[in-house]
Amino acid sequence: MKADIGPYTYSIRFRKEPGKALGKNKGGLPKDLYGLTINGEQLIYISNRHSKKVQQDTLVHELLHAAWFASGLGSLHHPSEEETVSILAPMVLQALQSNQELRDFLLDDQV
Ligand SMILES: [Zn+2]
């Protein structure tokens, strides 16, 4: 599954342990990670050990991390709430509009 976020196209992968994607450079990440975004490689990992509802929530969470990265908001000292929401909202909309499989996964309410 893929998602366009700003100028980037992220690949979304489902794994039992997303932290394993980092190999030995896991640092202090917990073993039971729900999701992980690697911005440098445009990769999002979602743990498939949890319910679909949890995976949906985790994927939105990780998409927002990707949008935060793509927006450059992290380089601002204290972006305001309005600035943050105004920049992230169109990126979330873009991600949803970019991929039918992503929409089907996130909008499935039969979970
Ligand atoms: Zn997070």
C-alpha cells in the first residue's frame, strides 16, 4: 500500500514487529511498537499483531508523522496550533486521495 505525502510517496508495510525494520539501530524503541515511520526511506511499518481498528489508528498516527516531516513544521520553533493544523490537514487529505487501497483500509468500519 502507498500514500503520497507532500512530495514523497511512502510505502506502507505490515509486520509483526515494526521495530525489526531498524535492524540493530533500534535504540530505545520498545519491542511492542505499534508503528514506525522511517522518513529517510519513505517507509511506514504497522504492527499486524493488533486489531484492525488499532492498525487503522496507528496508520493515521504514522501518516501524521510523515506529514510533519514533509511539511518542515519540525524546523519551526513553536508552530502555532492553527499553522500546524492548516499545514497537516491538506497533507492528510492528499494521502487519502492518493491511494484507493489506503482509503479502503482506513475507512473500513466493519472492524
Ligand atoms: Zn508517534
